[in-house]
Amino acid sequence: MTSVSMATQATSHCRNRWQVILLLVMLSLLFAAASGESVAIPGYSVIRVVMDNNYPPYVFKDDHGNLKGITIDQWRLWEKKTGILVELTGVDWEDAKSRMAAGEFDVIDTMFRTPEREQQYAFSKPYARLQVPLFFHKDIAGIRGPDDLNGFLVAAKAGDNVIEVLKKHGVTTIAEYPSYEKLIEAVRDGKVKVFTVDAPPALYYLHKFKLHDQFRSTEPLYTGEFHRAVAKGNPALLTTLENGFAAISPQEYQAIDVRWMGRTLNNAHYVRYVMYLLSGIAAIIGGLIIWLWGLKRAIKSKTRELATSEMRYRTLVDSSIDVIFVLDSAGVFRFVSPAWEKHFGYPVSEVIGREFPPFVHPDDVLPCTGYLQQVLTTGQGATSPPYRVKHANGSWSLFIANGTPYRDSDGAMLYLGIARDISDQKRAEEEIRTSEKLMSTLYNITQYPFTNEGEFLDHALDEVIRITESRIGYIYFYDEQKRQFTLNTWSKGVMKECTVLEQKTVYDLDNTGIWGEAVRQRRPILLNDFQAAHPQKKGLPDGHVPLKRFLTIPLIQDGVITAVVGVGNKETDYSDADVMTLKLFMDSVWMIAERKRAAETLILNSERTLVLLKLNQMTEASLKELTDFALEEAVRLTKSALGYLAFMSEDESILTMHSWSRTAMAECKIIDKPIVYPIENTGLWGEAVRQRRPIITNDYPAPSPYKKGHPDGHVPISRHMNIPVFVGSRIVLVAGVGNKTEPYDNTDVQQLTLLMEGMWRLLERKRSEAERLNMEKQLLHTQKLESLGVLAGGIAHDFNNILTTIIGNAELALMRLNPESPVLENLQRIENAAARAADLARQMLAYSGKGKFVIEYIDLNRLVEEMGHMLEVSISKKAILRYHLTLPLPSVEADATQIRQIIMNLVINASEAIGDKSGVIAITTGCLNCNEEYLKEAWMPERIPEGNYVFLEVADTGCGMDKGTLGKIFDPFFTTKFTGRGLGMAAVLGIIRGHKGTIRVQSEPDKGSSFKVLFPICTQPAEQCHNEANDGLWQGSGTALLVDDEETVRDIGSEMLKELGFEVLTANDGREAITVFKTRRDIGVVVLDLTMPHMDGEHCLLELQQLDPNVKVIISSGYNEHEINQRFAGKGMAGFIQKPYKLSELRDTLNSAL
């Protein structure tokens, strides 16, 4: 081949190769007309931006420290487009990231998108694709990728991701440099021959140091993308950024890129140079060889320059986020950039050679075809109408193209276009419009005047239909407990079109079709093809409004679905934006309704509180006056026309009408008004009792299986609501209201229930207060009687000593006096008067509570039940009595009065242990088989036999006792808890001992106490004891010791004993009696007074028994025999004689003892 042909071929090759590339330069003009105007983006006046300061040609510092580069120029152009001031700061990259994270800046630029950074930032679309190839010196051959680097020292920037890529390919000889400039300086100085960095800064510094013709590059190892990012949670700012950069035209972007990356080489200069050489050949034939040699060098140099420039523009095309494409006049793709595959998912190879219509929405094909023909026919560039492009996954995106015509080397007219995805922009614009419409609607609805909730929700539904561009809609309330929908309102459009004969207002969830899925799935349900088959559909009733499209959402408040809202028949498909609009709007509507409802409830609560306060102040009112007043207020608070109140029997079988409202009484024409209503005979109003819940009937005339008809003259009923009032689990009354002008709802139920419950508590408190006052009077009376009893007992004791002398002397005088003596009648009168005085003393002792016990067979269960009311009014109101009575229970032989005192004392003690806190007092009865081990733990010092016992246990949840307290509880006068109320724990123990029982006590601090009293089971009736009559001739013998501190008693007692045949010794107290007894060991019987100074009878008895265990001691006292028997039980007392006594009584006692 000749040198001329070589030159021609090279020239032609260069021309063809650059033809397409030169066309790319034209792209800078494409968007100028369409995007040249400034856009107004409200909301910001200044935006602070931080970025890397060393990434040429995108951003770097010049010799004066000013930021320069592609990114800087783009931001300055953005600033002009938006009118928003931009403060740009370039720092070291690590510093930039940390300061952005600290909140010093609004935007961070030159950032790669990673999953870790997505947690912190929201990213813009990529605006630059950055290839990272291998660069190697032209003298090195055979390097195609990282696997060919074995034996080479490879340079890279410290910290770059490419270092990890190299290591993964086994490259270990890596020289790291702190910056791109330092790395290229090392290349210039010949320190390295192979390096890898991002292509843009590499090419920049290679040109800066005039090394661009010394190095070649491989295919990219990988490609990164530049993004701009804002802090997560600031979508408005991100939208502002995107809209501003979208306003910059492709021509303006292209101009910035050309400025910093350079223009394509001008081939004309090379052609002229060749022509000059050819002319030189003609003129100077001898210089041909020299010229050929120079031409070869020039071609080689220009080819390298051409390759570098081609790589630059190839990088520009490959990194463009817009789709660059070429169409011929038939609409066939001749070229598409790699961005096509990235956007749509189709490989480029499947697009080249195919017509464009299959990729465009059918509705947009005709406008696009017209636009293409316009550009090719007029020869003028233009902007296309928006058109939709189909993705490989079937979705669609909205694009707009700027294009220009040009001719190829064959002269054919082609279309060169740049297409940009404007889906996000349009979506953002649509969202802004929707948001503005929603905000306007929300503001308007907050200003909407309404008098009731139904009116407000009707208006809200109309607004929902308007802003979602629907034709119909509905609102249903939902009750999660009942799983039931209740219609609130249908839109006007539905009511006009619906011809369903029986229009239901209540639907069970389980019977609903697709519209119930919003509740079942607890999420919005959207159907844009309602006619399509769906497994959840259950069909529509005849006459239902036809449905094309349908959207429904649940309203969820604090995790509970309270309502569902639905719209339908929009002309276009419903979208997520409609779902969000519907949800936001209805949430706001519900909040307004809740606030209104809360305000009304607050007013009603205040009014109800005033009613209850008024009731509490009606201290002199009767029960009827109180209930009538409460009923009238219930009618007023629920806005009803009439009302009634009935009390329930304890077995909940009968309602007794107690009050009718005034209006009901005025309108009622029933002649014979019944008062008592058996529940089984009641109709609908009795359902509140049968179902044990409030009953609302807002359509009373409608048929109901529960109705039983009204008597003639009954007040007509249109709406009705009644509620049961409970105390614990028992219904105590039923209250009802009726004929409200609006439907009753749960608010009415709440108001009526709270008012009636409050009324009942006030009635109970007044009743309890009356009972308490009565009990206090009784208690005060009892205390007075106790005080008088103590006084009477003391007087009776002393009086008996005096009467003993009088009666004894009178009896002896009568025995010794001649029956015909004139003083006989006087002595008899004295004896009779003394007998009456003795009887009076016995009455005084009985009055003081020291009378004789009445022993009988008793049933502890019956005794406890009889005391129930007394026990309840005697304990704290915070204490609860619980009974666990075993039935049947064997009887016990006991004194009922004393057993009552035991129960009362133990229960009151338990109540005081509970104190001001809430607690439980449990009374339990039952039978126990007690063995010796069990009985050892009892408190009774005397052992009782093993066997079966009836027990009575009183347990509490009070404060309990420690061991120290537990050891003293039965000591006399240890505690004053029962002062003025009973015997005390020492007396309780004495009563139990007297009944041959025992008691077990268990207690721990803060865990309560338990007192279990055991009584022997009675197996047979008590035997009747009859003393055999004495013939009055019995005579004693031996020596008797009479001990008494009253001299007159000693004198008459001595005479009586002598009369009975005894030698008598006397002593005036116990101490003297011991002395006498020691000196006279022949004493056969001792008559011992109980109450004496120095040493009383009890101690004297113990001393005498120590001297002679077999001594016979008869106790003499003014107190009753039972009390003495209790006191001296088990102490060896031979007998007892109660003062005053007669000679015959003394004879009988001595006869029994001896």
C-alpha cells in the first residue's frame, strides 16, 4: 500500500470514527429552548452544600484556593434557575462526611450511594457515572485487566475502593498515594508505570502534566455514581434539589462538561496538514521519505489523541443518566446508550434495529410519531410531548425527549435525542397539588360549623368523594367486640342510585364480602377492576349501585378499628396517593369528631357531677324524692322525652317500678298501672336483665322477637334505651329512657349508667351512714350499760356481804326463838326483806353481765349467719367479709351469748388489723379430727383429748403480728383494741376454756392472722342434774375454818357452822388463814371468802393446797357460781356458795363437798 493511500485511508477512518462523536457535541443545544427559563421553587432562601475538594474535573481548588469544576458550575447554574442562594464548601472528604452528620450543612455532594449511607441519607438520582479503569504506559503490552498485573507495581489513591478490588484479584504490590495529583506526579517522574484511579481525575491530571499520549487504559474495573444527598426525613429539600437540577437543560449540562473535559479534536487541521505535505511531495520529490516519516508520526500522534478524546466522550455517554438514542426516519433505533438498559431493563442488543412503538404506551405512539416526523421534516430541534415507556417488568415511566436532526455519512436524515425520566418530577408535582388540595380541604373542614356528629361526618364524606374524584362513598362504625358494622352515612350519589328494597344498616363482619377485608386484614383495600373475579366477593344485592373501582380503609384509633370509610367509581384508577389522601383526611376528621365528642362528654360529665352533688346535698329528702330527681336529670342529660326506674329483687326475678318521669306520667293513659313485673313476663325492656347489658333500640316500631306488646294507653315509643345497674355481680336496678330525637349511642349509655351508679352509691352511703349512726348509738348505750354494770357488780358484792349477816342472824334467831314470841313476826319481816334485797343483788349481778350461763345446743353456722348484718356494720368499710360455712355442721354445747361475744371480738380485731387499707376477713366453719400433735400447738394450757371438733376460724389480711406480740395476746389488759367492745382476748380464752375448747393462732407481720377456735362435738343431749332433797337433818363434825374480812360475816358464819355441828376457827384474811391452818392440822373444811385484803381467796387456796393437797375448800363470794367455776376450774375447789346464803344452803354445800 502506498503512503498516499495510507494517508487517505487514515483520514477516512478518522472522519467516520468522529462523525458520531461530533454529533454528541450538538447535544448541548437540545434543551436550551425548553429548559432555559428559571424555575421558582419556594421554601428555601439559602442552602448549605459540602463536598470533596479534590476530585477534578468535578471539583478542585485553583491556585487561589477557589473551588472549580463541573459540580461547582452545575450548582451555580442551579442557583440561577431556582433563585436560591447556595453556599458551597469544599473540604477533605472525611471532614465533609463528619460535618454533614453533625448538621452543619443541608446537602452533601460527590457521594457514592451505599446501603449503610441509605440509613442516614436520602439520595438524589445519580448525575455522573465514574469508570475506574487500569492505566498503563504505552510501552507495556498485554495488560487487559487486574489478572495481568502479576509482577507490576500498581499505584492507587489511599482509601479508594479499587484497592480492595485489586486485592481480590491477588494484586499485592500496591503503592498508595494521598491524592490524585501526587499519584500522577509519581507517574510523571517515572516511579510507576501502572496505576488505577477514577477516570475523570486521572484524565484531568494526565492532560495537566501532558502525559495523556503516554498512557493507555483498559475496560473499567467497575463503575460508580455520584449523588447528592440530604438528611433522611427531609423529602421537601430533596424535591427542591431535583426540581432545580431538572430545570437545567441538556445543552447547559453539555456546555459545562465541554468546558472542563475539552472538545473533540478538529479533523480539518489534520487534513490540511496532509494536503500541505502532498503539495510538498509534488514540489520536493526528494523529501518524500522524510515527509512519509513525519506523516506516520503525525498520524500516530493524532490517533492517540483521537482515542483519548473518544474515551472521554464514551465516558460521557456511558455515564449519562439520560438515555441517548438515534432513530431513523422509520422510527428504528440505530443507537442507544447504556442508560437504556439501566432505566428499562432491556439489553441494548435487543433494542438496536427495532422500531420504537412497542416500547411506548399505545396512547402515546401517535403523538411521538408526529413529533419525530416534525423534527425530521422541518430540520429543527424540538422537545417531545411527555410519553410513557414500558419497562421490562411491565411498569411504566414518564419521559420527555429533546432532539435534533442530522445526516449520516450516507446522507440519510437521522434523529438524535436525549430522553429524561420525569416520572418523579411529575409525581412530585402531583403530590404537591394533591397535598395543597388536601391541606385546603382539611382547613375548610376544621372551620365547618356543625351541631352534631352525624351532620359533620356527612359533610366529611362529601369532601372525601370530592378530593378523591369519586362518585360514591360510605362511612360505617365498627364494634370490634361485636364484630359488627353500623351504618353512619351513605353519600348522596348512593342514595340516588340505590334501589335495594331492604336496606340494612347493621352488618356482621363474617357476612361481609370484599369491603369487610379492610377490617379482616386491617389495611386499605383497593380494586381498580371491581368486575374481575375475587375469592372474597359475596355478590351485591339486587338494586345495588354498580361498582367499577373501589377503595376502602379502616380507621384505627389506639390499635382498635372504630370505623371503615369507602369510596368508589373514580373515572381513573385509584393509586397509593388516593389511599394516603383518604387516610390522612379521615384521620383528621376522626380527630375533630373525637375532640367534639370529648368536649360534649366533658360537659355532660360536669352536669352529671353537679347532679350527684345536688343529690348528696338532699340530706332530708326521702328515697322517692332522691330517685325522682335523679330520673328527671337522666332524661335531661340524654336529651330524652321520658324515663323510668325500677328496683330488682334479690333473686333477680322481679322488677318493682319505683319512678316514672313527669312526662311519662302525664302522657300515660293506662288505667291500672302495674308496679310489679316478673322478668319472665317483660318484653324488650327486660332484655337488659336477661342479656345483662345495656340495650339500645333506635327503631322501636320495627319488628322484634323480644317485644310482647303495650297495654292500651301506653306512651308511644320511637326510641328506647335501658341499662342494668350492678353491685358486684347482682343487678340492683334497671333505668331506661326513651323518645330521643336522635339515635341513642354509647355516650348516652355511659351517661345513664354513670348517673344511676352514682345515685345508687349515694343511696347506699346514706343508708350505711344511717346504720352507722344507729350502731354508734347502740354502742354508746352498751358502753354506758357496761359502766353501770361494773358499778352494779361492785355494789352487789358488798351488799351481799351485809345481807349474809342479816339473813344469817334472822334465820338463827327464828330457829332459836319460841314460836309464840311476839318478835317472831318482826324477824320474819326482816328475813323476807333480806331475801328481797338478795334477789335485788342477784339482779344487779345479772345486769352487770355476771349472771348464770344458759347452756344449749347451738349450730355455729346459724349463729354466724344471724350475726352477719351486725358484723358488717361493725367493721371498716374497706374490709370485705367472706363466709366459708361447711354444711351440715354438728352442734356444740355452749352459751350462745358468749359465743357471739367471741365472734364479735375476733372479727372487730381483724378489722382493726386491716386498718385503712382494703382487706378481707374470712369466717370459716367446719369439722376437724384433731390428734395430739395438732392440739399441742393450741394456746390452752390444759390439754384436751384427741377427737372430733367443730371449728370456727376468723382470718384476715391485715398487718399481722410478730412473735413478741403473739406471745402476749392472751395476757390480761395487754391491749386496748377491744376497750368498750367486749371481753378482750383474755376473756375469749376464758370462755373457750369454760366450754372445754381450745384456740390456735397463726400470724406473720404483713401477712395477716388466723384465729381458729375448737369446740367439742356434742354427741348426745346434756344430762339434767337434779340435787336430791335433803331432809334438813344433816349434821357435820370436826373443825371448820371460816375465812372472811367482814367481821359480821365471820360472826354469823361461825354460828351457822356451830349449828351444823362444827368446831369453828376464824381468820380475817388469807394470810391469817394460812397461819391458823399450819397450827391446826385437824381442820376438815375451809369456807373461804374470795375477795380479801393482804391475800385473796385464790392465792390462799393455792397455799392451802400446798400444805395439804386434799384439803376441802368451799369458795364464798357475792359473784355468780359460773364465773367462779370458770376462774377456779381445775384448781381443786370443793364447792361454792354464793352470798348471801341461808343455813340450809350452807348445809347443802357442806354436805356435797364432804
